[in-house]
Amino acid sequence: MFNSEIALLSWTAATLGFVHTILGPDHYLPFIVMSKARNWSMVKTSWITAISGVGHVMSSIVLGAIGIFIGSEVMKLEALEEYRGTIAAWLLIGFGFAYFVWGVFRAIKNKPHTHIHVHEGGVVHEHEHSHTGDHAHVHESKKGLKDITPWILFTIFVFGPCESLIPLLMYPAAKSSISGMVIVTTIFGITTILTMLGIVLLGVWGINMARFNKLERYTHAIAGATICLAGLAIVFLGL
């Protein structure tokens, strides 16, 4: 039954879903920088962000539901969520660092070099050339890192907790309000995912408007470094 308590919890859920997403750079930075580095379309970026957001929210809902079923205390569930958050942060750090190293090697391999051409009549000209520049996006192998990157992000986000969701789940459950629990978690989940999508798409639009010029070949390395720093910020700054 939708009473005043559930109405208040619903507003709280929407607010927390919005605020906790904005304050957590790990909710959007990885998708923005990987979209640029991997040359994803807006549609692909959207579904990768959305499915990762669903995994992010659903894992906490499942954990909370299990805790409710076995009668676990809120503090124990929050401690478990915090532990999951630490794992997710270190996964971000590891993935970001590995991608950064790969990006650096790719940038070195893609260093532009000059070719000199001699034509009939003694006309000589030179041009700058690279072997794995933007052209490679079209012909890269469909196997390997390009395909598994979205699933790596999804897996990391499944480990990522929604710490504020557990108390929201537990309160209506304690009042024996299953419908209230469903309403609150649905509002929290939808708000979180829509906020992620909004920030990511706005960020991708902005970064695609920028001109990197000679830094273009370092986009993979920059993406990896950004993801790594986001993970470090979670671990050491508590973001």
C-alpha cells in the first residue's frame, strides 16, 4: 500500500539514486573514456552503460533480499556491501592500469613517421603516416579486447555496491511491506540508471567535440589512466 512512509522513502530513494551516482565518478567516467577510446557509437555506449547500471543495482537488490530472507542485520549487510565496493575499486584499478599499459604500447607502435615519394619528372614529396591510427577502428579484429571490454565493465559494476540501497530495502521489509520494497528499489534503480545515462551521454558528446590532434593516438592510454585514477579515488578518497 502506498502510504506516507513509502512516499517519503520513494523521494529519498530518488534523491539518493541521483546524488550517489553524481558523486561517484566510477559510475560514468569509465564509460565516457572507453566510448572515446573504442570509438563506440552513442547507441552502443547507451546499452553498455544501461546494462552495467542494471547489474550494479540488481546485485545489491539480490543481496538485500537474501539478507531480509535470512533475517540478517542491516549493519552486517552494509559491511558486506563495503567489502564488495573495495573489490570493485581494485578491479577498476587493475583494469585501468592494464589498459593504460596496453594503450602506451599501442601509441608507441602507432608513432607517425614520414614517407618520401619520388614521382616521374623528379617531383619529390613526403607525407606523415601511421599504421594503426583511426583507420584501424574499422578493421580491428572482432575477437579479443574490443569485444570483451563491455563485459569487463559489466562484471566490475556487478561487484560495485549501492550502499544506500540496503537501508532502503530493509525499512519497508521490516514493516512487512513487500510492495513498498518493490516501489522503493524500482525508483532507486531507475533514477540511478537514468542519471548514469544522462551524464555519460553528455560527457561523450562533449569529449567528441574536443580535438585531440597529436594526442589522439594516446586516447587508449588516457582512458586506462582515467579508470585507474577513478578506482584509486574510491579506495583512498572514499568517493
